Amino acid sequence: MNFDVVYTWVNGSDQEYAKIRDAYASKKKDTNPERYRDTFQMIRYSLRSLEKYFNRFNKIYILTARPQVPEWLDVSNERIELVHHDQVIPDKYLPTFNSNVIESFLHNIPGLSENFLYMNDDFLFGAPVSLQSFYKDHKYRVYNTFFGENLKWRIHDGYRDIVGLGIIEHQPIMINKKYWKEAFSVFPDKTENTRQHKFRNDRDLFPLKLYRYHMLKHHRNESDPVWITELIKIFRFHKLTNNFSKQQSFFDKMKRNSPEFYCLNDDLRGNPNPRVVELVKEFLEQKYPAPSSFELTD
């Protein structure tokens, strides 16, 4: 399979971006620093891990708000392209600070291949990975099931919400562009309502849950649902908290036995513990010391 890689990224410390965001914000959670800060430059290390352990992709696209660009990124590299929201999202929905809205337009990225690996900036590869982790025997591997069952549904505030397993959703996923676009036509009204929300909302459609449901419901013959017992052998989801001893214990284990891929989810609240911040930075630099070909040279 030929595939591209897509990242969504934002630099919330950009003062101009923060000024625009705050002008639209109406709730405290709208400006939750955990969703916007770039304390660890995580995408830099994610790219290093991708190139080191899964370097069989065609091209990388980084989708972000105009005019943002990581200051260390070499945009002249032909294997990487910066794409701004206004290139893929209609003006009537902009500006948006809602990841659910942004993700719902991934298929509009110009030049994007029919298959693409979707990444958040806090997803990293920790060991050599084969394509079979995401596409096996001509089937797309679908994570987020216990034992291969269809995702469940429930009624909430008048909407049908997909019930996922939450904590194991945070991993790379191979997406078929046609099926991704198709999934949003299943619930057009809720898709439209979601896209009108400037910030994440409890009544949003969650694109990654929707896509998994769509594949298992409407493209089952092309899907390979992965049991959780198999997933936990190759994946870790970890919350970065301010408890230093617990963080130190986790990273000590990671140094001894790193999974194929993992997520370091920022849960450091509004006042990150400096010792934890330093611990994470040291781990990332020790795990991925060599700059990727996508970084500017000093």
C-alpha cells in the first residue's frame, strides 16, 4: 500500500492565535492549555520516531492554522507539506478551534493519497513497525473494540452518540480517504451542527469514532477489528500528570521495553510540574536524539 501521513498541530502559545481564540471563547474549557500548548515540541519527536521506525510513507502533511509553522521545520523538504485550515475548510466554518471540525475535512487536503495514516502530535513510534499493524491481508485494522464487536450507540441530548473505549482511541489509524468522506454523509445534520461549533462540544460528532463505526458497519469485509488483548501488546496510552514518581516509573519501563507506538497525553493542568516537564524532555531527547530530515540544520 502507498500512503501519506497527516498530522494536525497548533501552537497555542502564538500570541496572535491566542488573541483570536480568546475572542471567540465563552467557557473556561475553551482555552484549556492542555489542548493548545506545545511544551515538549512533541511533533518534532513524533516525526523523528516516524522516520526512524516506519519510514515507508510517501509524504507528510501538517494541517494547522494560518500562518503557523513550526520554527524548526524545513518546509523545503519535498516529503513534507504545510497545509492551512483555509485550504481545506470552507470560510463559513473559520476560524475554528475545534479538532472535531478540523478532522472532518481531512479528505480535502490537496494531493492527499487515497490512503493516509492519521497522527496527532502526541503519537510516537517506539519500535520498528510494519504495515500489518494498520493494514493486513487487504483489510484496514480497526482499533477501539474489546473483542471485534461493532461499536455501541446510545441516546444523548437527542443525538445518537458513538460509544468508544476512550482510553485506547489515541493511536495512529490508517484511513481510506473515500470512506472517511463517506462516513460524514451518514449523519449529515449532526455533521453540520458539529462544524458550526468553534470549540469542542459534548454534542459533537467525534470523527475517529464515527469512522471506526462506519468501517465496521458498512465496510466490514474490508475491516479487521483488533481485539484489545492484541492492541495492548503493541500500544500504550499514558497520561502525563504532575506526579513525578509515577512519571519516572513509567519512563523507566519505557526505556526497558518500548511498544510499537504510544501516546503521551498532556494532563498537566494549568501548572505543569517542572520536574515532570524536564523528565519528559530528557526521555524524548534520549529516545530520539538524531534530528529527522524534516528539521532545519543549525
